[in-house]
Amino acid sequence: MLRSIKATLIMIGECVKMSLSNILGCRVRSFLTVLGILIGVAAVIALITTVNGFSGSLTNSFSELGAGTLTVTVTGSDLKSGLSPEDLNTLSAMDIVEGVTPSVSLTARVSRGGSYEDSVNVSGKNAYYFRQNDDALTRGRAINFTDEDNKTHVCLISPDMVEEFFYGIDPIGESLYVNGIPFLVVGLLDEDSDTSIATLFTGSPDILVPYTTALKLNNANVITSFTVYLEDGVDSEDATDALEAELDAMFSFEEDCYSILNMSSIEETMKTMLGMVSSLLAGIASIALVVGGIGIMNMMLTTVTERTTEIGLKKALGAIPWQIQIQFLIESFLLSVIGGALGILLGLLLSLILSKVLGTTFVVSPGAIALGAGFSAAVGIIFGWAPARKASKLNPIDALRSM
């Protein structure tokens, strides 16, 4: 038994040596054959790794954007069109809630002196907003509770508004007219400082005012959009259930009065979509592997034809069909594995370059490497089987007759 295993291993070792010798003996043809596998594996590795890196970067950005927050949009009912400031205080008092920031948006005509601009994005916030966005303010002061309670006409403006209306002038302490009403500029906003989910849909505001003042400008007395900041360690799914129970009671358990945007659900949807895209791209790239496999089959069939005499001599000397078949399968397998190894290196290099160009994280994907290596090995065996079988079935007398 041991002798038989030893003899088989020696035979396989000799087959590997002969296969490498044959591959090196036909360098150009071997390179062209390997090229198809190389391109296919490189494409699979590069696409999957790049998509995974992009997915990771996008997920991190979304997590930072909405970590620990729930965004509520109120559509209202016939009896209650929105929430009052008192309702928001009730929500803020919940154990799971750290604070609530209302968002009142409007577009207004803004003017100063002889300059004016239509459709300026004005947003109403409360004092708590600046506790959560402490980098929003570059100079001056933030909106405080006194501003909310008294509906004061104070505002904070963006760099675009400074350039438009206060070029070369310190804007703090100056007046700016919003819909004809004078507002005192008390602070300057940092550009793109607002990282809340709402800014994905409304964009960063040009002017911030107390939310109670914004309600007055809108001729409204209810709030239809707000962000809930959760206490540390609170699960967003559990918080959503608790918030729904409180809101249901506020709207007398009527249906479809509000919607809650949970960041975790968006992340799961995004991951699913990116996974589908990754699988689709990998499937398209795998077509190149099939083409490479056809190239290997073509080369091995040619090799069998060219080496008919060699096969006949081996059979005449006692080689059995499975030994002939193993030799050609090993040669096909080695061609495919060489192409796969080079393809993995090229694919990782391409994905590194793409991650630098796209500004995403480069993450080596073991799954993509395993997929590329497995595909290349499988292609070598599957497409090498028919030529190897053809070689093993040759009649030694017919093979020797071709000498």
C-alpha cells in the first residue's frame, strides 16, 4: 500500500516537471493561454475589492452621519397636523432620548442695502442643535434658549452669505433683512458643518434662526420635522419602537401620521444593494475566465495532437490511461494556476490604484482572493478534462503509426 502511494507521488512529481518543461518550451503560446485567465482573475479581484472598499467607506460615512440619531418626518392627521414645542419637550423627557432638535425650513428673499437674493435656504434650529454640532460656529455666539422663548430676530450666516452681503465688512452686529424683516447677525457658520441626515435632502442652510422665529416666518405653529438624539448605548431599533409608541399616543393612534428614518435600516439596504452590484460585476468579469478556459482547452487539444507519438510510446511502455490523463490535467491545471496567481497580484495592484483615485479605503478581501484562486483552479480542471481524456483514449498502435 505504502509503495503504491509512494509510486503515485513520484509519478505525479514527474508529471509536474514534464508539464513545467512543456509550458516553458512553448513560452509564447503558454503566455497567450495564461493571459485569458490572468485578465479574468484580475478583473474579479479588482472589482470585488474596490466595491468592498467603497462600501466600507460609504458605510462609515453614513454611520458617522446618523450615528445615534433618528429623523422623524410628520405628515399629520386631520386633527393634528404636526407637533408642538410642548410635544417635543415630552419626547425629550424620554429615558432613551438625550435631546431633540426641530428643523423648520423655508426659502426667503434676503437683502441688505442694494443687494438681494431670492430663494435663500433658511433653517430654524434650537439651542440643543449647537450642543451636538459644536463645530458649526466659527465666530460669534450660538442660538440660546432666550432666543427660542422670545422668538428673537437673530441669525447666523454661512460664508456664502458673508461674501454676498458683507464683502470686506465684519458681519457680526450688522443687520440682514429676511423677507423684509431685519435680523441681527450674531454668528458665522462653518461651511458644511451640518452633518445631519436631513442635509442629504435639503442641503446645508445659508441662514440659521431660532426655530420659533422660523415657525413665525412660515405662519405655522407646529413642527413637521425633527431629529432625535439617543442616549449612549441605546439600540436604534428599540428606540424606534419606543418613539413610535409615544408618537402613536400623540396622534391618537391614527395610522400614517409620521415616518421614522433609522440609519441602520438605510445601511442594511445599502449593503444589500452594493452586494448585488459586487456579485453582478464579478459575474461579468468571470466571463473572461470562461474565455481563458476555452483558450486552455484549445491549447491542450493542440498539445495532444502534437504529442501523439509521445503518448503512443508511453502506452507502449506500459502507461495506463489514467496516468496519461493525469499528466495532461496537471499541465492544464498549472497553466490556469499560474494565470490565477498573476491575476491576483495584478487585481490587488489595480484595486490599490483605484482606491487611491476614488479616495476610498483599500481593504484586501480574502473572499475575493479565494474566489479568484478557486475559479482559476476549477477552470484548469474543467477545460483540461476533455483534452486529457482524449489523450488517454488514444490507441497506441495508431499513435505510433504517426511517427
